Amino acid sequence: MIRTEEMLLNVGPQHPSTHGVFRIVLKIDGEIIKEAKPVIGYLHRGTEKLAEDLQYTQIIPYTDRMDYLSAMTNNYIICHAVETMMEMEIPERADYLRILVMELGRVASHLVWFGTYLLDIGAMSPFLYAFREREMIINMLNEISGARLTFNYMRVGGVKWDAPEGWIEKVRDFVPHMRKQLAGYHDLISGNEIFLNRVKGVGYYTKEDAFAYSLSGANLRCTGVDWDLRKKEPYSLYDRFDFDVPVFDGGDAWTRYQCRMAEIEESLKIVEQAVEQFPAEGDIMAKVPRIIKPPAGETYVRIESPRGEIGCYIASQGKKEPYRLKFRRPSFYNLQILPKLLEGENIANLITILGGIDIVLGEVDG
Amino acid sequence: MIEELLYSAPSYLSTLIFFALGAGLLMMVLGFVTYAILAERKVIGFMQLRVGPNRVGGPLGLLQTVADVLKLLLKEDTIPKAADRPLFILAPVIAFAPAFMVLAAIPFSESLRFSDLGIGLLYYIAISGISTVGILMGGWASNNKYALLGGMRSAAQMISYEVPLVMSVIGIILLTGSLNLVEIVEAQQNLAYLFVQPLAFFIFLIASVAELNRTPFDLPEAESELVAGYHVEYSGFRWAFFMLTEYVYLFAMASITTILFLGGWNPVPFLEFIPGVIWFAIKFSIIVFIMIWLRATLPRLRADQLMSFGWKVLLPLALLNIFISAVIKEIWF
């Protein structure tokens, strides 16, 4: 008998495919993973603790840096939480602007996921194609908010800037363009035999597992659970739009891919309708007191971010700073299932599974 | 002239001439490598809606690779403390030397060839197998876990794909009745073997991409999994030697594909006035372009899929091809 031994392999925090500063310690036998231990916290900035010393408006830029791929939804969750506490009415135009930027942000976020996922799997070109379209979205968001990633666009009671001249038309023209490109992506990737072999049946988990690990977003919908907060608990104006929730029954990396690609299409539908319904004029800010002091009490709101259910809990004592602020960061919860999925897989599948979960380290580490 | 020298008795003069020719071939191959890298970056850039290198040497970036090589020469040559020093130094040489050795057997046209080897094809296949040892050695000697995994993958892959590669050309050997590359080309004067042996061509093309460690079979250096694979600890010119090996093999593999399947320097009908070397270059460039194209298009296979594809699909197909070739030969020739 040849004596064999397990090897301890440290993947990350600097590794091309861990999507940031994620580290995972693997016990491997050959290329088979025996045990995986994720190590997180390299990007921890203490957002929640910092928020306790900040006024509500000042917290908004911090949320930009959590899930930096869809900062608009993060902006929204904190504003939405405060607005819920203060029972504030938001002007219609502001709400439409919020929905437009959030859905564009969702498309951009899924495009980044699509590109980097294929890059992980070894295909170079889709990354550049996806980033071409994402660049158009980023430019549009830049035009409206003045920043490309950390938008700091929303305020309690509305949005900071109105849409500039011609912006709505640009968004309208973007939708058919994106649809065309999306069909191109499907031509290039979705039928590719190598890609299908890499993702089909990989990283499988059941509906029960998904519930047990509190997964959300596409990670949950890929197991056949119809759960989208935009439909189930409509916030903002989402009840005014006609769109479907893509649900696939498979629970593997392939259905997660299908789910996200279909979500891009649904987001485009929402954008299209929002552009049509967009009110010609109106305020973009509600009447908001100069210093925002939500009444004493607690509240928890949740919305659907590109990565899943993002929630915000605020405990207020009626002061201008929150007493305690807590974000339910979907990437952090989605990541918890990773060690279970990795057992017995090989290293190539580690990349497929980790990429398929779609984490953003800024959000995982808070 | 070369023809005469090839069949004349060895003398100081002929040795000198062949030495000079060898140096000339070396320069040509290095020139190819320089511009193949540039072409690859340009073509992939074009396919990915980028411009590619465009700063060094005019808007086409003609001196980009030269600048890269100069940079590599100036880089500090680091050898990890824990590495197995002699093996670490030897590995790039062992990977690299066979890449140049195989070039000796390749005829580029009727007159432009440096040997008339009766077993040319066998020589090519046998020598090119040695490079695997260099890669495995590099992976092991680096004393790095990623490098070891890359080295093991590479060894497994190259051994598995060498078999269908060799099997796929047996059909050609059967039809020609020779291992001599010149005779194989001459047998294709009327019809290239691509049309006689289409199955063998596809097996050969796939297996050669795998042999070259290029996408979709670039597992040994899978960037997103193993960071850089077997050469993760190499830097400076030692690293450049591994890269050089890869591109010289690209040259050799494209040449051998041209010779075996595309009819070498045989011209297309009615265009006989164009010299054979040019025909060779055109066919050769098509093969190189296909390799680059594949790289821009396809994702990477997984190690176990790679193995099962090699052993369960390519090898039986190659065996079937041998059988069919034998039957055809028996009936028609």
C-alpha cells in the first residue's frame, strides 16, 4: 500500500475566483474535497456599529459599500425602513425613479454575475460582452446620480436628483438593445455542451436544505419555491407591474443560472413598464423634517435584492441616530450552505458552486 | 540544395550548413512565437470587442511581445527556498528542449526540410511526449500545492490524450504505408486526408488542443482554479521558457496537422503557380487561427470529464477509425 495523506489547501483570500477577499481552507484528498472551512471577515468594516453614531441620511453612503454591485437596492432598504417608521408618503415620481434605478441595478448585478461566473468556468469572452452592457447601465446610473458604483442616490422621502433631460428615453432605448444582447448570450453559452456539463447537477440541494439554511433569491427559487418579495409583499410600486417570478425546479448550478438569466428579462419588463407609466412631472422629495427622528420603536423591513432577501432592522429611541441597526445581508446567509455543498466535490466544482451562489464579499463581511 | 546535402555523406561543410540552417529555423520559430502571441492577443481582442496591444511599436503593437520578453529578461529570477533546486532549474529545460527537437523532423516544403526521417511521425510523437516530464517536474519541484495539482493534472491529461492522438493517425499510416512525413504529403497530391479521414481529423484536432493545454483543455494552468497551475512559482525567464514551449508546440502541432491532414505544401487545383511554402503557411495559419478562436469561445472542461471524454469517446472513435481505414484499404487499394 502506498501511504497517502490529506493535503491542506488554502484558497484565498487572494485568489482569482473567490470574488473578493474570501478565504476557504480545504482538506483535499487528491482533488476531492474532504472538508471545507470558509473564513470570512477580511472586508469587515463594522457598518452596523458605525451607523449607531450616524444620522439616518449619513448611513446611506455606507449601504452603498455593502453590496457594491447593486448599491441602489441597499440605498432603498435603509430609506424604506426609516420611511416605514415615520409613515411617510413618497411622491409617485420618486418611486418610479427608485424602481427604474433598482431594476437597472439588478440587471447590472446579474450581468456581472454572468460574466464572472463564465470567467470562473474558463470562458473569457462572455465577461467582456456582459461588461459592455453593464457599462451602459452604469453610465445611465452615473448620469442620474453622479457616481458609477457608490450612488448615494436615495434619501429618506425620495431621491436626491431628478432624471436629467433625455434620460428616460435612454432607458427606454436600452431595453430592446439588452434583449437582443441577452439572446446573443443564450446563443453563445446556454446551449454550450461544455458549459452544461460543468453546471448540470453540480451543487445540488433540496428545497428543505434551502429553507434550513435560510437561502433566498435565486438560490431559493432554483429549488422550485416561488418566493419573491416583489410579488409576495409588494413594496414601493411593484404591484403596478406585470412580471413573472422565474422559478425552476432543479436545485443545481444550472437552474441557478437559468433563474438569474430569466430574472434579467423580468427586470427589463419592469423597466419597460415603468418608463411607460413614468409621470411627466411631480416632486422627487416628500416633505421631510430637516433632522430625521423616527419615533421610538422597532421595525424590520425586507425587500428583494439581486442576491436575495435584504432586510433592515432599526431600533429607534426617537433620536436622530438609530439605537441599533441591523442588516440582513443575503450573501452572508446564502454562503452558509457552502461547506455542505463542497463535501466530496473536486476543486473545479468548488469554483462552480461558489460562483453559483453569487456572493459579494462587501455584503458577506458587512 | 538541401536535398543534395541530405543524401550526401556527412562532412564538415554539411554540418556547418545544417547548423546555420538550424539557427535560421530557430529564428523563424522565435519570430513565429513573437507574432503568434501578438496575433492571439489581437484576434481575441477583436472577438472580445477590445483593441488588444496598441502601444509598443505603433498602433498595431508590433513590438509588444518584444517588450514583454525584455521585461521577463530583466525580472528577478526567484527560486523558492523550499523548492527542489536542481529539479526546479532543470524542469523548464526538459519541457522546452523536445519542443525544438521535434521541429527537425518537420518538412515545410519539398525543398525546405532538414531531415528525411523514415520514422518522422513516430519521432514527432515520441519526442513531444517528453515535455510532460518537464511540466510534472516543475509542478513537483516548486513545492507548491497549486503547482503540484497542476502538474498532476497535466500528466494525466497528456497521457490520456496522447493515446487517441496516436491512434487517430494510424489510419493515415495505413493508407500511405509510411511514417515518412514527406511521403505522407506526397500521397495527398490528389486529395487531402482531411476528406479521406474526416473522423481522424477531428480526433486529432481535439487531442492536439488537449496536448497543447489550450482552452477548453487548459486545466493544468486553470487560472480560476489553480491560479497558474504548474508554473505558479516560476518567474522571469524560467517562466518564459514554459510559455515558449507552449507556443513552439503550437507551431509544431499546427505544422504536423497541416502535413497529415491538409496536404502540406500541395497547392489547391488551378493555383499551382503559388509556391509550396506559401501554401504551407496558409494552411498552417488556418489551424493556428482555429486554436485561437477556440480559446475565445469555449469554457473549460472539468478534470474528470476530460478523462472520460478522452478514454470513452475519443479512443473508441479512433479505434473505429483504424478499423474503417483498414477495411477501405483492403477493398479499394
